[in-house]
Amino acid sequence: MPFHSLSGAVRMGAPCLIAVLAALFAAAFTVTTAAAEVSLQEAVRRAAARAPLLDARRDAVEAAQQESHRAGALPDPMLSVGIDNLPVTGANAFDTRIDDMTMKKIGLRQDIPSRVKREARRSLAGRQVDEAQAQAQAEALAVRRAAAEAWVDLWAAQRECAALQASREEAALAARLGKARVAGGAATVGDALAAEAAVLELDNRIEAALASRQAAQAALARWLGEEASQASADTPDFTSLPIAAERLLAAVERLGPLLPVNAQVESAAAAIDVARADKRPDWSVGASYGQRSGSRSDMLMVEVGIGLPLFARNRQDRGVAAREADYQAALAVREDLRRQETARIRAGLARWEALKRQVARYETSLLPLSRDRSAAALAAYRAGGELQPWLDARRDQLDAQVSHARSLGELGRAWAALAFLLSPETQP
């Protein structure tokens, strides 16, 4: 292609394309900023108030409470209706009036489990209510933590978009300077094309960042139950935890994953009492009234029954042994989970501390150095130097800004994973 055609393309075609892309990105950015801002604490509060999963847990607690109200109650009485001594053969078969021994009978029977057994069942039902409540508390903690992490993701994505948007004007400046120097004969067309390519590359990165931000907004909306929001620009203090690390480790028993397991251990202990109570005999009482035909008098029957657990060794004792094994298994599961959560907290603390140092290094050294290098390269280019050193320095500065934003996001997620392990009312 002749030089004048190539330079014409640089002067006319590329700027038009850049202007169109800039308008599109500006429109997308304007639409996003129109979304309502929400702070971290407000996002966590809304998630805890609106999560459907927490409604389900509250309903499960209500169901367990309703079950506990009827635990240990006497079973329903049984009404019986029948006929005794009814002839079934001969000419008078099935005639209730022929034989004086035929008797029409109605009766009522009540089973009465032992008092110890009923108390054990009530205790077990109470422990099951505690278990349902522990599940609800654990789910609430998980929702708060997930909402906080979703907010941090959106906040970090917004910072990355802002860094890329802020760098675009400088990239456009490089493209304009390149075209001006080509027109003045002080630079080659290749320099101008490189500057234009840098702008287009930056536009692609902005497009990807906008898509990531929209995905983060959708993730946060999943917890808030509303249209996409925008994270407030206020930077939370990710360098300080609401509870000291040593106190967090000491409170491991109150962590969300351990709350249901602790309740399950208590339920397993109550189940042992129920199994032991099965050795106690149950009672029953019954009464029936029989009406006979002819001259024979009506009959009244009263009876009392008692269970005979005579073979406890192969029946009730085995049930007790099974429940004790369940209890030991629950203890082992709790101990394993306690160790797992302790290790997770320590690993999270180590990651959080490392990310704090990494972010501080960006803010005190890497970002200032990249800005100074880019400014020096721009000054040299304006003084007649080559364009490529400035493009390289500007690209490195942009990479440092984006990496800083992503490191802040990782720091925020590490902080949220530790800060929301305990609910405020259970923090020591």
C-alpha cells in the first residue's frame, strides 16, 4: 500500500472506529453507574433478610418445634367393634338372634408407654429442634459470607474497569501524537499503527472487564434478590479483622459448619436414652361391653396389659449398642471437622497476611514506579524519542494497576472468609 493511502487510513478510518468503540463503552459504563449503590454491610444485611434458603431453614425449625410438642404424648386410643360366638354353619348360620352366646361387642383400648420412655422421646425431640436451629444459624452465616464475597467481587471488578477506563485517554493521546508525528515526518507509519493497535487492545480489555463486572453484579443480585446493584466506592478496611486471630481460633466451636455437628452430637446422646428406655415395659388398658340376645345378661370386660422385654440381650441391648456407636461416630465427625476448620482458619489467616503485604507493595512501590517510568517515557517521546518505550511503559503501568485491583479483590475475599465466620452476637 502506498504511504499516503496508509497514512490516510491512520488519519481517518482508525479514529472513527475508536470513537465508535469509545461511545459504546461510555454508554455501557453509564448504564452500570445508574444502578443503585450498596455498601458491604448493607449488602450483607439484605442478603440475611431476603435469602429464600433462610426462609426454608426457618420453616424447618418450625416443623421441628411442632414435632416436639407431640413427642412423648400418649398414642391415640383404639376403638374396637366386633361380634363373638356367631354361628357360621347350619340352617341358622350368621343369625345373631338364635344363639344366646352370640354377643355384639364394642370396646376401647389405650396403650400407655412408660413414663421414662416418653420423657426420653421428648428430650430427643428437643435436641432435634436445637439441631434445626443450628442448621439455620449455620446457613445464615454461609449466606452472610457469600454475600460479602459477592460484594467484594463486584467492588474489585469496578476498580479494574475504572483503571482501564482511566488509561484509555492516555492511550488515545499516544495515538494522536503518533499521527501528528507521522504527518510531520518525525515518525514512521509503524509507530502510529502501533499506537492505534494499543488503543484497540485496551478496548478489548475494557470489554472483558465490563463483562466481568456484569457477571459480578448478577452474582450479588442472586443474594440481594433485586436488580443489579453497584458496590459503593468506599473502600472497606480489609487490613483489620473484626475479631482477633487468636480469639477466632479459640471460638472454633461456634463456627457455622460446627454448629449443626455439635447439635447432632447432643441428638445422638438423647437417642441413647431413648434406646435404654425401650427396656422399660409399656402398659395398656382396655374395656369392652358385650350385648347378648335372649335372657342372657350383657357382659363387661376390663383388661390391663404389660409388655415383657424378656429378650433384651438380643433386642433392646443391641439397640442401645447401635445408638452408642452412632454417638461415638458423631464425636469423631465433630473432632475431624474441628481440626479441619482450625486448619482452614490458619490457612486463611496466612493468605490474608500475605495478601496484605502484596497490596502494600503495590501501593508503596510497584504503582509509583510504573507511573514514574511511564511519565519519563512519555516525556522522552514528546522530546523526539521513540514511541515503543512509552507503549511498553504504559502497558506495564496498566498491568500493575489491574493486578493491584485484582489483589485488592483477593484480599477482600480472604478478609470476608474470616470476618464472617462468626455472627456478631456470637463473637467473643
